[in-house]
Amino acid sequence: MAKSKIHFVCQECGFESLKMMGKCSNCNAWNSFVEEVIVKNDKNIIFSQNSEPKCIVNIKSGEHERYDTGIGELNRVLGGGLVRGSLTLISGAPGIGKSTLLLQSSNNIAEKYGKVLYVSGEESEEQIKMRSDRLDVNSNNLFILAETNMETISLQIEKIKPVFVIIDSIQTVFNPEVSSAPGSVSQVRECANQIMRIGKNKGISFFIVAHVTKQGELAGPRVLEHMVDCVLSFEGERTEEFRILRTIKNRFGTTSEIGVFEMAEEGLLEVTNPSNVFLEETNYKQEGSIVIGVMEGTRPILVEVQALVSETKAIMPRRTAIGVDSARLNLIIAVLEKKLKIPFYNCDVYVNVVGGLSIDGTFADLGLALALISSVKNREIKLDKTIVVGEIGLTGEVRPISYCDRIVNEADKMGFKNIIIPNRNSEKIKPKNMGVHGVYTLKEAINKVF
């Protein structure tokens, strides 16, 4: 016997209500509610009679079996490879390279471990074949299915018995028992639930592609992120050649690793040495330009920060930061104005991290401050091939950072001759080919650099 349920769902955040609302009480969005009818059959309700609670000391802890995707940067982000039976959600702007990356990795897994099923709801089989010819993807174990019906997809998974399945994308798949349109909150939730049951029960790894909103956030209900084991975000501009794969959630590894790729005609290529790429065209003798060192997971990366400070007659000067936290930029400007008496109230400030990398943490504080001073004073750094690392406190002191030794070693390998670091870090580091300059305060750093 079929049961139906009528409710109203906010298309922005997934909030459900029994009555129509003009404004969502959860996300404050206007006119975002749509009526949805869910029809379910009683025969699909299964009650398990064997589930019993177990004492945690009696539960065996097993090692997770991982598949090598054949792409080192993707393995790094996943924590060492694709875990068997895991659900991974990947999102990114249209045309960023999600399907290209998944097609390349699926070919490698098919060659090494067995059958792989690529389910596409957005492209035909002929379109995928055209891309596979360009990427040299030709494994006999890779199967393509252009389908959006979740019931049909489940039957094909049961028939083929793949070790890895790609759903591209979750917004195009629908469950016929749910009357709402594909991509709606109810459809995404129901289809994701069905995929999770298949993956966990049969030990099949799933890669699920998800759309993003205009703001760059994951489209659909937030519960989708909670259900999966790993959430990846593909960042970059379609007009730029570099792409960055970042982990937002990972139940089987760290979330601090990133993967760097270069988009080429033959597909996505791994960038094993990002520092060399980001500093390829750096001019070390130019005002407003400073090279800094940051840690992305276990990997030290050197990158150039550029600052442009120009006088303005506008009442509210601009503060634009690309790749740097705007709140952190405002904090550093406030310290420079208070402690060094350098005026920024009548200046527009623009900051950019070259290469499209987004910097988290406080590694870039000292380098950003020196770049701002260099631009506002029109003075270049007098030290030859210098890298700057350090955190700035509200009183103008330079505070130590973690993993400074790894950043110094990376700078040494890249041929840098000088490094400005917090004094407490310099006491433990003695490189052979570099001059280490330890500083206590921001004033001391300025005197050494300029």
C-alpha cells in the first residue's frame, strides 16, 4: 500500500515545513519554498532483526583497504587512496575539470582492480567517448551508462558488479517513488540514501559529483555532506591553467592536504612541485612583492604575495583580498597604523596570492605586512632572494610558527639565499646555504629588509 506525504521544502537550505512560508525561518531566504509529494511503498520498509548493540572492546578494528587511483595528487587528498566502500562527494564550478579527473582515475582503477561503472546524467555515451579518446582512456573494464533513473542504475550495478562507481551528477538522478523533480531536496536526499546503502552493503566505492551554487557552495541539502565519507572541492578559474583539489571532510584521513593540477590538452596533469610552479615568473626585486612559505597539510609551499597600495579620495577606501582572509588583512593594516604610524585610511589596498592558492592560518602575516609597506613606500627588498615567514601579534611582535624547519628546507632547495623568521624559530634552524634572520618585532623585520 502506497503512502503519500505532502510538505514544503526550502530550495536554498533544505528546511522542511508542513505549511507554505514566504520566508524561510532557517536561512531567511524569500520565496524559496516549493511543494513536494513523497510517495513510498510499505514493501520497501525493512526491519532488521539482527541488529544488537556490541561492547566497543569486543569490536574488531580492521584496516581500510584502499585503491590506488593512479593519480598521486588525488591519493594525497584522499589520505592515501580511495577507501573500499566509501562515498566521496566532489564539487566545483562548471568546466573546472571534475569529469576529466574522474574519467582519468576510473580508467586507472579499471586497469588495476576490476570493473568500473561511470554513470552520466548530463552527457551521452558518445560525448563521454569523445573525451575518453582525447584523454587516452580505453580500458576494457570501464563501462559507461547514460541514465538518471536510480532503480535502473541499481539494477546495472547488481548486474555488472563493479568495484568503483561514479555518479555524474547527483542532481540529475531521480527516484521514481518520489514525485518531486530531479535535483530537488527530497530527490537528492533519497538518491544519496540509496547510493549509501549500496556502497556500504556491497563494499563498492562511489564518487558522487555535486553542483555548486552561484556563491560556490554545494547545492542541495546539507545532509548530503553529512552522509558521505569524504567531501572534495575543486577550485580554480576556467581561464587559468592551475587547479587545486581541497579536502573539506575526510573520515579516513586529514583535511589539510591539497592536490595541485595543471589543465592541459591531454587532461589534468599532476604538479608534484607547486613551489616551483607558483614562483616561475616571480621578480624578486619589485616593490609590493614578497615570497612567503605556508604549510598545506604535510607539504611546504612557497608562493608570491603581491600588494598594491594607492592613494584614493573616496570616503570609504577599498580593501580587496584574493587568496587571503579579509579579516586578517584588516588586522595587519590596523597594526601597521597603530604601531608604525603608517597611514592607510586614505589608501585603497589590493592583495593577491599568485597562482590562485588560498592561504589559511597565520604563516603569511609577516610577509603580507612587508608587502604592504613595500608598496606604500615604493621600496623594494634589499636582501637578495628572500623569503618571509611569521605571525604578527596585535602588539607588533613576531610570533613563532609551526613546521618552520620544513619551510626553510623547501626554501633552501629552491635556491633562496635569505629567510626572515621569528627569532624563536631561528634558534633551532641552521641551514647551510641560507642566511637566517631572526626578528622579535615588526620594526626589526622592516629594518632588516629595507
